Amino acid sequence: MYRRPAAAAVLLATTLTLTLAGCSSGGDEKDAEPKAKPPAASSVPDPADSSAPAAPPASPDAKPTGPVLPEAKLTPATGSFKENEKTYLRGRVPENMDPAAVLQTGQEACQRVERTAKRDKDAATAAVISGEIKGAKDAITHLCPAQKPILAAAEKGFGDGTRKAPAAGTFRAINPSTGCTWQAKSKDGAVLASGPELGAKPGERVVAKIPAGTSEFVSAGCFAWVPA
């Protein structure tokens, strides 16, 4: 009986194995359904997740637009708030937010007013007028009433830019830059008064006399104005 050489038998078996394996692999890839990709992580909190904190107010002057902590829950982690601090915080603390953090913004505003006023009261007044010290009005009213003279001076003044229907009178610019200029205009746009023609000089005191009937007062580079 004829017998196939051993080497030929081994070669034939190897070839059949590789062929079958290739067919099986190709069939699986063709018939298999594509796997779904995992959903991407979202940075937007789920509205149903009650643990998501409410957004804080846009600035210390603004009140929250969403739910706020009731007065009964305006308590720090340790100790207690003073009555004036509670008054400041009332209606100002969003839910899920630490009232002590909100109080700190008011205290920092007071500290800035106090430090600036100690060095230069005019500069402190101008910083309140211009909004450079945010939340100063409520902070001074409730947290540092010793600075009320600064607030009173600021409430009589106004900042750079365009002011509609200004009160007639004489005003001085606080810390004007070189180039500070102003114009008082009538309702039809006519210039009733202006100055300085070539802009302020270094160290120059700038005073604006706003006539009665002024519809618009426009200034640039003058920072803030208070009654002279």
C-alpha cells in the first residue's frame, strides 16, 4: 500500500487549518454588528440632580435670579452671624451656597473702601462711583457704616461716559487722566459748554460747569465727577 510521505501530510493539514481560520474570521467581521460608542461625558449638570449648586449672582450688586436660602437657614458652619450681617445676606444667598462665602464678598468690598479712603478719600469715592469696587453700596450700608460719607459723596457724583439730563451745577473730575475732556449738549445736540479744549494737562484740576437745560453730558478720560 502506498503511504503519503509524513512531510506532505503535515503541509496539507497546516494549509487546511489556515484556510478554515481565514474563512471563519472573515465571516465574523462581516456579520457582526458595529459596537455602539460609549456616550461622551457631559459637562452640563443634570437638572434633576439636586446636588448641582445654584449659580451665584453675576456681581455683588446683583441678587440671585433663582431660589435663595430662607432667613432661618442663614447660618455659618460654626458660630452665628451678627444682625447686620444677616440683613446683608437676606435674599442674596443662592440655595446650595455657603452664606459665609457671600458675606466675604461684602467684607472684601468694605476692606477695599476703607484702605482706599485711608489713603485718599477722593479715590475711594471715585472707585465707588465707577463700580471699580463692586457691591460697595450694600456693603457700606450694612457692613461698614463708618464709610457712609464716602457713599454719600459717591451718590452725588457720576462716572465717565454719557449722562442724560444731568443736574446743573459745577462738578470737578476726580483723578482725571491727561487728555480728559467734556461737553454739555442741548437736546438738539448743540454744545453748550466744553473743556479743556486740548485735554487736561498733568496735575491740572478739571472743573465742568453744566448749564441749566443740558440734555446730555459727555466726558472721556475724567474717571468720575463730584460736586465742586
